[in-house]
Amino acid sequence: MKRAIAIYSNKGGVGKTTTAVNLTACLALSGKRVLLMDLDPRGLAAGRLGSQRSGAPCNVITSPEKLKSAPIQADYPNICIIPPSPALTDLDQTLGANGDVAARFREGMEEVKQSFDYLIVDCPPTLGAISRTALGAVDGTILPIQCEPYAFEGLGSLLQDIAEFRKKVHPKLLLDGVLLTLLDPADPSSLDVARQVSLRKDCRVFRSAIPRDPAVVAAAQRGLPLVESDIGSRAARAYVELAREVLSYAGT
Ligand SMILES: Nc1ncnc2c1ncn2[C@@H]1O[C@H](COP(=O)(O)OP(=O)(O)OP(=O)(O)O)[C@@H](O)[C@H]1O
Ligand SMILES: [Mg+2]
């Protein structure tokens, strides 16, 4: 089955990029061909999987006809990346709700998806034009939630945004699941958030919760996915488990 999954949240610093990189690496490790599309102009996700750059990255949102030729081989087997174009920076202001661009991008995604088992999209932290275009073109979404006080309230508004987006734009968009991130097992308030989110009946929550782990920061500093940097770390094992869940589940 070929699936495109956007890693999305309207909140910054919740582990979207970490999840996009490490889920991609773990799916590839299990033998799947994976394309990571980095739609955050900072390019942190693509930079962690590929040191090579072949030519100037094109703006795949406004030029979706270039999607098919955009993937470049990453530094690891089974992984291709589409690095972001610097032009994405202004897109939220200039694109607005351009239905034609969104439709062409969706068609381009359908086509490029055929060459891979999974297409993982790293979104920027707003529901602006870039994330809307991405969410309108994927099969499902993973919503990382940082296990900290107030995250529970944030999850409510996030789920509402997704429900509205489904209703108005993409009725077939699936919620692959909410992913608990930055869980600190030594902090009762962090555990409490994880427990409350897991008890929610209105959304699927992945069994695998990603612990707060210095190995994540060390891997990011070295510009590597966790399975390359420290495969025995708690966070690496949690991402391997997450990949297993993703492989066995297709969203609701
Ligand atoms: N499980 C973890 N343990 C420790 N640090 C983490 C973990 N996950 C993410 N981080 C760190 O938290 C910071 C934010 O993570 P990340 O960049 O993945 O979030 P993001 O949601 O993509 O942020 P943005 O909204 O800015 O794009 C980074 O410095 C990252 O290294
Ligand atoms: Mg990010």
C-alpha cells in the first residue's frame, strides 16, 4: 500500500521534524522505500537525511509538475528526500487559498507516491498555505503532542482544526494518530498529560510514546537519524515501535 502521511501540528517545537526524520529512517530500515518531503523552509529534516544537493531545490507547491523529478537519493538506502525551496518562506503570504495550486499539487503527489511505499511530509508549525496544501494532498496525518501542561487543551483545538479541514477540504483525510512526544517519565505532570491524552475516545493515540531523551538532541547535532546515531537509545526504540504501528495501521 502506498501512503502519504503529513506530520503536522499548529504548535512549534513539539517534535514534528524529529518524528518525520526518525519515522522515515525506521520505515526505510524495515525495507520500505520512503520519500521525505520537507516543506519547512528551514530544511532541518532533509538536512538530517541527505548531505548531497543536486541543483537548486524547486518549489514543489507552486511547480508540482516538477515533483516527479524532485526526489534525490538520501545518504541512506531506501530513502529519497525533497529538500524545501527557500521560496516556501513567502508562500504563506502569497499563496492564500489558491484551490488550483492545491489541486495540481494533489495530482503531483499522487503521481510521485507511486514510486514509494511511504511519503512522509514535514510541515511547518502553522495551518498556513503550506500545511493546508500538504494536508489536502496526503492520505493521513500524525499529530505530535508534547507531554507538558496545557498540551491537552492544545490537542482539542488541533483536532477541531483537522475536523474542520476534513469537512471543508479533504473528507478522506485520515487521522493516523496522535503521537505523544517529549514524555518525561520522571515528571508526574508529563505522565499525567500522557495518561489523559491516551484516555481520549475521540482520536487514536499511538501506543508508542516518544520519551524526552538526550540522544535526540545529540543525533540532531550530528545531523543523523537516531537509528544511525544511537540505535540503542530509548527514543530510537520508541521510533522503531512507532514505525511498526504505522506499518500495521492505516488510520481512521
Ligand atoms: N524526544 C525528544 N527528546 C529530547 N529532545 C527532543 C525530542 N524530540 C525533539 N526534541 C528537541 O526539541 C526541539 C524541537 O524538536 P523538533 O524540531 O522536532 O520540533 P518541531 O515540531 O519540528 O519544531 P518546529 O515547529 O520549530 O518545526 C529540537 O531541539 C529537538 O532536538
Ligand atoms: Mg520542524
